[in-house]
Amino acid sequence: MTEPTRTPTSAQAAFSLATPYRDVTCGELRADDVDREVRIAGWVHRRREHGGLTFIDLRDRHGLTQVVVNEADAPAAAELASRVRNEFVLAVTGKVHHRLPGTTNSKLPTGEIEVQASSIEVLSEANTPPFYINEPDAPVDESLRLRYRYLDIRRKPMLDRLLLRSALVKAVRDAHHRAGFVEIETPILIKSTPEGARDFIVPSRLQPGSIYALPQSPQQLKQLLMVSGMDRYFQIARCFRDEDLRGDRQPEFTQLDLEMSFVDEQRVMDFVEAMIVEVSQAVVPDRPIQQLPFPRIDYHDAIERYGSDKPDLRFGMELVDLAPALLGGAASGEAGSGEPGTGFHVFDEVLAAGGRVKAIAAPGMAGASRSQIDELTQFVRRYGAKGLAHVSVAADGTVHSPIGKFLGEERVAAAVAAVGAGPGDLVLIVADANAETVADVLGRLRQELGLRLGLADPNVLAYCWVFHFPMYQWDEELQRWDATHNPFSGVVPEDEKLLVTAAGDPHNVSHEDPAGRARAMQYDIALNGWELGGGSVRIHKRDLLERSFALQGYSYEQMHERFGAILEAFDFGAPPHGGIAMGIDRWAALFSYQTNIREVMAFPKTQSGTDLMLGAPSEPEADQFKELGLAFVGLESPGQ
Ligand code: ASP
């Protein structure tokens, strides 16, 4: 038997887009190809007849080519062409011709030529699609798009987004391989790895009564790979979290997950930043990155200035503490009145209770109507504020405020100056005894107005780091500390001494524990107001990890039951290590100007977790539960 010969040309042919059905794709032919005999294949995008001529735009994912069938030259092909409908799949043989002068289409890469068909073969017929595939801007109900996702993906907007996503993942892989990372897959059937959500579980048939959990992230496995000496790992990892869905959430989603050994925070952030810049420039070269190197903002600063740990830095409108201005007014101008405080009892009570009075200046909104102010008041109430005070600065600089009579002219002027409001601006003030509410509400208001007022350039990519998050936050209900990010995060070295309880016993936790002040070696990357990713340098010593787990409410037995593998592994020589995970779906959505990650997923689920195309979830087959020894007994309140 002779071996098939392998020549460079045959390898080239194997990699080319030519196949037995086509010589070239529908996007390839140019004026240089005139007079070539070619075969192309694709879907009928549009068909029209014009005095003995049938024009067919043939489409594949590479482009569109105009086919002309002349009844006089090719009667059999013309007869077939008269019967084809949109979305039929054809193979066309013909000769490439220049289009007639005046009929070229400069918007189309193939717009100078057409293929004059000598024969047509119908490879597949098609029903009338449930929506227009050839009208990219036609509004289509989303549930119809999801039900017929394979048709939706034929449409240009979806196609372009999936191509962008593919380019994004490729650029990510390229950058990591160049930086010495090894791509490793980790299992989907694992033991619970908590990331703060509910697990999806899979009952085991071989071990009845036991379950696997689908990974909320590969966190423990990637850390174990560092103990293996793998040094640098990455994965385009599918993660599963059973939580209520929002615009930027899906029950399964994709993370770029990475981990590095022998690193500190700076080193991880440096790599990730360089990788992000490279990927952005490769995928969306026309979109400017606002600031390089990326701003690095301490968590407390981010909350103080932007009311958010994922600030949108495309615009200013920073949150300003009005207390100094309001109290300063009393001290100087009105000291004679003998009246301490701000003059306004609501603010005074808030400040006396340790709360905050903060404001933003909304540019150009001084003329806001009563109903606009009411609407903003409703907005802040939705997020927990008790009310919204305002001061408007008219074009001539005069100020008006319903609370002006309490504060007095000087304090109002001082507040306007403190927040940097100029003529035409509207100062919006939130006061609350709970400082977190003030930050959160004003942060949301800032973001909302930034977008409404068009202050955020949609083209700009404003990446920023937020770092030094608190290690823990107090869980009032469960009376324990919760990791703010993930339970394995390391503590900033100078704060290690704070990982103790007031009672001395690490298992006896209280709100007063010094641990509440400890900062984590945790960093998040934000892009245009979205959290794009987060990671940390980890604890790599067993005793410290046990201390941290104890603060998080785990008994010794529980921590060993849940995290035994990693605790044990740390006894076998663990390198200092750290990493991050970034949302590929979110990144692709932001790159393609979308606010919903469904728009960059081939087959996403609806808000209620349904796959409308496949009809999942669905009832099990009769035997499936039986084999697993399960029976469905119903729920008191389904879906809770
Ligand atoms: N596992 C974390 C997450 O999914 C990311 C990390 O810390 O690397 O958010």
C-alpha cells in the first residue's frame, strides 16, 4: 500500500476554505477574479427578477456574492432560480464578471463583481423564516430569537458578535501562551467550591444518595495546580451559579481563569493589565483606552469618591462630603447665631448618628422640572435612601433650594463650592445615618445620570483597578464573617495580626472583631462601570487558612469536610500564589456595546433559566429518577 503523499500544497488545501462544494466563499471574489470559473455555496439572502434575469444574493458567514442567472444562457438554472426562496441552500457554478457600470456596490467587498451562473444545485430547501434574516435592523422579539437561535445567528449583528467573541478568546489565549501559561481543563463534576452563590448539583448514579456540584469556579483546582508546580495556569472555564438572573448574569457563564505562582499583587495586576491592553488592541483597535497604566484605586477611596467598587471613570461627577462645608458655615459666618450644626435638623441628626451627607453635581440639570426631581427621588428611594435634597444653580449663578431656608445662604454657597457646581448645575444631596447607603445610592445615581446626560463616551474603554477590599463583611443573619470575595484570599501582610476575634477564640466571632478591619490582597478590574473580574493573592499556609475559615464560621470538622484537599495540600509545600478570573461574556458584551450578556452568547437562557430552543429544563425520562433513587415530592414555593 502506498502512503498518501503529503506535499505543502495539500496541507495548504486542507487548511483552505475550499471544499467539494465550493472553490471560494461568498466573501472572497474581487475584480482580479474576473473570468474565473468558480463554484460557490451558501444561503439565498435575497432574490429578485428583472426582465429575463434572476439576481440572487448568496450569503455565507464570510460575505455576500451576487449571482445572475440569464434565462437565455442557462435556461435550466433560470428555471430552478425562479423557484428558490430566501434561505434555500444552493451551490452555484459560474463565471466571474465585472458588474455593469453604475451597478457596482462599494459597500460590499465583492461589490465590483457578480457570478453569472451556468448551473445551480439546490442543496437544501427552507421554510419561510419566522423573522427577517436579511434585515439586520428589523426589531425581533427576543423570545423568538432565542427559540430560533440558529436563524438569529445567521443575522449579521449576532454573527458579528460571535466573531468578536471568538477573536477575544483567541487574543486571550495568544497572550497567555506567550507569557508561559499552560492551558489546563478542570472537571465539571466536582465538590462544591463556594463563590457566594447556590450550587447546581448532579446526583450520582454510581454512588446513590451522593451529589456532585458543578463548579462555581475552578478556584480550588487552580490553587492545587500551583501546589503541583504548574507555575502558570489559565483556562477559558465554564462556571455555574444557581442564582436569580440579571442582565449581566446567566446560570452558566465563561471566565478567563488564571493563577500564577511566586507572585504578589503587583505582579498579577501587571500581567493582567498588559494582557488586557493587548487583547483590547487586537479585538477593538479603534476603541481608545482612557488611561494607561490603569488607575489603581484603593477600595475605600472608590467608595468615597464614586460610591462603587466598580466605578465608571469615563466621567467625573464625584461624590463630595458636604459635612465640612455645612459645618464650616456654622463655625464662621453664622457663629454669632450660636446655632451649631448645619441648620437643617435632618442633616444634623444624620451627622450626630455617625452618618454622612454627600452630594454630586449634575451638569446642566439646574432646570430640572418638579417631576424630574420626583423621579430622581423615587430612584434613590428604590435603593434605600430616605430622600433627595437638591440645590439648583441658575445660569446667572443664583442658587435655589427647598432646604435653603434652613441652611442659610452661606452654607448653601459653601456646599455648592465644595461639590464644584457651576451655573446650570444641579446639586443632589443624600443624607443617611448609614454611610454605606449614602455611598451606594449616590453611586447608582451618579452612574445613571452619567449615562442619561451622555457624559460617558460609549467608545472609550475606561479600565481601572480597585484593590485592598476588606477581608470580611459581617453577616448579621448568620452572625459570622463572610469573605467579601473568595474564602481563600490572602490578607495584606501588615493586617495579618488582625485576623483574630475580640474573644480570643477564633471560633467565637462577633461584629467587634479586629478581623473586620483587615484588608485582603484582593483586586478587582472594572470597565465602564462593570465589574470585569476579580482575584487575589491567596493564603498559602495551612494554619492561616484555618484561622480565616474559622472566622468565616466553619468548625474544624466543616472546613476539613469541605476544603480538606486544599488544607492537606498546603502541608506538602505550597508556593505563594495568586490569580484572577475575568468574565469573558461581560468583556465581549462591553466590546460590542451590549448591556446584556445574552447578546454575546450563542445559546443563552432566558431570565427564568429556560433554553427556549431545546426546551430545557425538562421533565426527566421515566427511568432517570428511578435509576438515581430519586422522587420528586414537590416544593412548597417553587423556585425559592
Ligand atoms: N474564583 C474567583 C471568582 O470566580 C476569582 C479568583 O479569585 O481568581 O470570582
